[in-house]
Amino acid sequence: MTINQISIFLENKFGRLSEILSILRHENIRVIAATVADTSDYGILRIITTDQQKAYQKLIENKVSANMNEVLAISIDSKIGQLSESIDKFTQAGITIEYMYCFSFNQKSIMVLRSSNMMQANEVAQKNNLNTLSEAELINF
């Protein structure tokens, strides 16, 4: 089961991240997960929110360069080796991971990953009984 993630092109200038997050705040949209990858000239903000469709629409309306893509959100135990074991399942199946980020709280971690072949990645997750989350499950986790 895949979920939607919003990827946002960020000019590498002071206050730009704050501007984008303010758009979401003013629309009462909560950010569930976020990561920023950057170079000297630009960055990419990847976010999962409580309302992906509305967030995407409002960003576009505000002339923010954004796109929506599919990712897997997988719940794993927050213990030594669990992240490695989960990633190994994809590696053993020949699935290339384009990027991955995770966050932990209490005794659980959420791993978010993007593959060049999301259909196959989802099949590997299902075959290996990895606990993929829907957007609703992630929001209420």
C-alpha cells in the first residue's frame, strides 16, 4: 500500500522554508513527516501532511513548485537492527531505493521510502509481511 508524499523545490534563500510551512499552517494542515535534501543552489522538501490533496492544491495556488509522488510508509519496531533487516528485504529482491527517511517515537519507527519501481517495492513489502501504512493510519499512528 503506497501513500502520497509532496516534493517541493526550494530555492536556497533565507526564509523560503518558513514561507512554505506558513502556507500549510494557515490552511490548518499539520506536517506529519518532513525531510530536506539540499545542494548549494536549491533543496527539496519532502512532506507528508494530514491532508495531502489540500496541501498540494494550496502550494500550487501559491506558485510553489511541487509534485506528488508515491512512497511506502512502513512501521517497524524501534530496536537495533530492525531498520537494516527491513532494508535488506528490498536489497535481496533487487529493489533500488531512491531515498529513505525515518522517524521514531516510543517503541516504533516509521520508515518512508521511494523506489524507482513502487509496484515491485510494494510487492516485496507485502511478501515479507512488512507493516505498510495507509495515509489514515500514518496520521493516526
